[in-house]
Amino acid sequence: MTTFYAIFIDGMIYASWLFLVAAGLTVIYGVMRILNMAHGSFYAIGAYCAASMVGWYFSDFDGNPYLSYLLLIGCALVAGLVVGVVIEQGLLRFMYKRNELLMIIITYALLLILEDTTKLAFGVDPYFTYQPYALLGRSDIGGLAFANYDLLLVAVSAIIGLGCWLVLNRTHVGKVLRAVIHDREIAVAMGVNVRLMFAGTFIVGTTLGALAGALTAPSISVSPGIGVEVIVLAFAVVVVGGLGSIEGAIVGALLVGMTRSLAVHLAPQIELFVIYGVMSLVLAVRPQGLFGRTLARKI
Amino acid sequence: MKNIVQKTLAVMAAAGTLAAMPVHAAENGKFRVGVVTFLSGAAAGPFGVPSINGAKVLVDALNQGKVPAPYNVKGINGLEIETVVIDENGGATKQVEEFRNLAERHKVDAVVGYISSGDCLAISPVAEELGVPTVFFDCGTSRLFEENKTPRYVFRTGLDAAIDNIAAARYLVDSGRKVEAIAGIQQNYAWGQDSWGDFTAAIKQLKPGVKVTTEQFPKIFQGQYGAEISALALSNPDVIHSSFWGGDMEALVLQGNARGLFDKRSAILTCGESALDRFKGQASNGLIVGGRGPFGAFAPKNTLSDWFHAAYMAKNEIEPTYPAYKMVQAILGLKAAAEKAAAGKAGTVPGKDALVGAFSNLTFESVSGSVNMSRAKGHQALQGIAYGEYHYDAKTKKASLKNIKAYAGECVTPPDGTTAGEWIKAGFPGAKCGG
């Protein structure tokens, strides 16, 4: 029975982390049709900013340790906003009419540039800012201890998922965005400022990426290459769920997270395989992903 | 007219090529050494940076003649040491290209480097082909001299990884801990697989009947180990073994400690020393750590190690970890061999055949004590290894090692001509472990 609890809770925790990592990627693709290879770099920048600021806070200040959580979120918002504005205004807005494949190459180049920029800015030494992770203690569930920070991430992830869904489905901005998603040309014809929508969406996407990095930073050693590692997983999740679909990203993350947890507990030898096994299986049955729409080609 | 232009361009191109080619080190009165280590990527922080910092401290001091005896001759044999530093990141194919560049364009007299076992295995045949004296300072693969059975130009001054795991098994048994059920978590590539294979084989020899409760092989650099920690805890082993390194190791310790994984059982980290000052109390007191030999916090007290520790601290303001010591050991070995090969002719670069001849079976003093190049036909160092318990003092905010136990090289190293696997399977015949 304890194994059952463990599989479920571990699966939920991992799925919530996967969703955090993948949310920005799917938002950007959904609206802008950009398969953003640089998303991993936004995650890394968020993690580095948060780790360095929290490290500085705990080493140089004797303040309330719980304020470090605000610092984590604040760093992510600032980093996401700055990086998003600079990249969107400085590069991407000149590229919007380009082919989707070319955009992959452009964002891949961006990934390489940002990887080196991060290294130049933060160095290659790992950052180990454990305080926010250790501060919340642990809870015993079914005879097994779990870090409260990890459990809290499940709630944060649910709030972000719900927030994205509400904005897209229950607000005026969401309606306009959905119009852009469904038919960009008609949206322009109806007077929608698509450029503004694109800029806003990209900034939200980069901020979600940076937030994922910042919230992960206290539980890992932040070191060069972390962005490249997560991008593969993020792609697996959004491809399973259907590119551009928030619901798809939630279900994709749950599917991948639960399957991986099941494998770790019952058949650890195939743990590496299962994530991509699930992806292959889904794509074999539904090439557009679980929630992806089949688009009619315009001639 | 066309011919004149073509000839002029050809001469200019040739002149340009010559100008771009550095003269051979011997011609500019320096001893040129290629130094290869990770300057980027995930291995840079825990291994690459300490090792290159160690190299810089030592080379600067050697060039100024400030290293204690027997290394008080300036540079190498009186020649200033000139280093060509290469980033090891990028994979084995890139490293082979870089190695050829070092040999053919930079015309180095020797190469010291390589942390990745894959890189060592790729470089070894190229070094033999090009005839470049090459000293591997850190990579631990047992296959190095199993594949290169007749080494001439390749040396390794660091220890074979099998030794880490044989000694880990001995430490657990000797310390009297309960070792009836074991579990492992390793990075899923050759290093992790081999380490676990050697450890389980060794512990089963030393403690027959030991049961493996779970074996976890997460992807390298995964970072999130929640499910693995649950699986380890639920399998309820007496001992958890891990060969994790770098950020993966720190994340495992942090996440495991937060969930009490190490509270009621022993855990052993074969590379734990490299993060001794980084755990900051997030590791449980009593966690067993190794330093892949008598390096870092396990280094013996002697004139050289005291000097190096002080010099490193003065320059970097951080404790030197085991990769720094291992890099220094490799350069000291090269210096000792080159000066022996020069046979008193100061200010000359010895021929490479003389150098490798002098290096084979050499015994030299190092920051880790005496190093005896007595394995793999005189090309592999034989040294002892130690394990100890991590303890953190919250008042001083300092970590220290307790209950250190050292094992002689002859106790944990297979004899020449026998693979580690065969030796363990046969029950460590000929092992000299003393009282």
C-alpha cells in the first residue's frame, strides 16, 4: 500500500515539475507557432538568478528566511520580463513571418548564445541554495517522508495551470488570444493587434520558464547545462499533450510523471525508456498529441 | 603577370602559415604542456575548475622555483613551463581533434589531463600513434589498460575506479556497520554501471549473503530524484551506495536529507569529498565519503601537501578538493620523469622516448605521499585510498572528516595482468591489507 502511495505522490510531484517546465513552451507555441528551443535557457536564467539572489540573501542578511520565497518569485518575474522583452523586441519581432522550421533554428542559436551568456554572467561553479527547500521541513504520508517544498510545488503548479486556463477561457484577452490561435489572418482583419499579443505571450512564456527554474533552484545544484537537460523533457510533455495546448501539457505531464514514477518503483531498469516510450505510443495513435488539433492546410 | 601574382600569394600563404605555427617548445626555451580539463559543462564546477586552479597554482610556483624539495628546480628541468589549456567539454570526437592540434600545431612536449573516461579511452590510442607523452590525471575507467595492453606514451597517475568501490566495501565491513541489505543509486552511464558492478561484487565477497534491495539508474544530470528516494527508502536497505558526482550528488544529498533518507541507515558516496565544503550541513553527520584516493581532505600531512594547501587557499580562498590534488600529482609526476630523463643536463627538453622510459615504474613524491607507477607495466599509479565520515559543526560552520580509514594500494588494487572483476571474483588473492 505504501508503494501505491509513493507512486502516486512521486508521480504528482514530478508531473507538477514537468508542467512548470513545459507551460511556457506550450503557451508560446500555441499562440505564436514558435517551437522555442531557447526555453531551456529561460529556465536556466531563472534558476541562476534565484540561486544567486537567495544565496546572497542568506549569506549577507539576517532577515526573515521566509522572505526568500518572495525573492525566488521576484527574481523569476524580473528575469523573465527582462529576457522576454529583450529577445522579443530585439530579435523575434523581425522574424515572425518566417517559416516555422527556420524559427526552430533561430531559437536553437539563441539557446547556444544564452548558454554561453549564462556561463559568462554566473561562472561555471555550481550554486547550492538549499535554504528555501530545507526550511519547510517534511511530512509523513503513509509511512514515507516527503519534503513539504515538493508538495507545495504541486499546489503552485496547479495554480499556474488553472490561471493559464482561466486567462485563456474566461477573459477578454483570452478570447482575443484564442482568435489569434485559430486564425491569425482573420484576427488581424478584425482589428486585433497581433504584434502586441505576440509580445505579451512571449514575455509570459519566458516568465513561466524562468519561474520554473527559480522554483526548482532550491532543490538542485544549479550548474551549467541545466537548461539543455530540461528542454528535452519539456518537449516530450508538450508533444504528448499536443503542441500549444495547456490542457494537453497538464495531461502530458501527468502521464509522463506517473509512468516514470511507476517505472522507478516497479521496474527501475526501464525508467529511462518509459518517458520516450509513452511519447512514441501516443504519437503512433495520435500524431498531433492528445489535445492537439489537426489543422487544415491553407492553399 | 598571373604567375607572379600566384607565386606571391603562395609565398604569403606559406609565410602566414609559418607565422601561425608556434615554434617547438624546445626552440623557445620552454617546456610546453597541454592541460585538458572541463572548463564548461556540468563537470566544470566540481572537477574542472578545481583542477585547473590547482594546475595554475603549481605551474606558477614551479616557474618561480617556490615549490618545496624535491621540486625546487625551476619549471621542468630549469625550463619555464608554458601551458596550452583546452576545454574538455564537447565529447570524445572533439577531444581527439584537440589532442591532434596540441601535438601537431602547438607541438607540446607532453599532455596532462582528462576527467571523462570516454575521453581517456578515445585519446589513449591517438597518444600512442602520435607518440605524445600523456598523463591522465583523473579518469577512472578500468578499461584504459585493459584495452591498451602495451602502453608506451600513456600514463595514469590517478586511481582506477574499481579501487574506489573495493575500498568502499572494505570500509563498510571494517567499520562494523550493519550490511545485510544494500541499495544503489548511480548515474546511468558507464561510470555508474561499472561502479555499482564493482561495489556489489566486492561486498558480496566480503559479506556473503548480502541482499540487493533496489538498484536505481537515473539519467545523468536528471536533478530530480523524488521517486528514486522513495524507492530507496521503501526498500529499507542498511546501506545506500552512490557514485554520483557534481550537481547530481549535491541534489541527491539535499533531497534525500530533507526526507530523512540517511537518518536510519548508512550511506556511502565514493566522490563525496569533492563537495565536502558545499554540503553546508545538508548532509547527515556520519555520511561516508571518499576522495578517489589520498587526495583533498584525505591528503596526508607532508611538506608538499601543506605547501599546496596553503598556496591554493591563498590564491583561490577556497579549500582545494580532490581534483586539484590529482592534477597537481600528474604534473609533479611529469616533472619528476622529465628531470630523471634529462639526467642532469639542465635546460634541455628530454627526448620523448627518454621521458616515457623514465616515467615507467617511477616512484615520485606528491601531495598525496609517494606514488609508485608500478601497475600496467609501469604506467599506472599504485596508491592507497581512504574513506571517512562527514561531520558538520553548525557553530563553526565547518565540515570535517572522522573515523578515517586508509587502505594500502596492495590491499585494494588487483595485481598486474588481472582485471578488477577477475580479482574480486577470485576473492582478492594476494591482497595485503595489514592488521
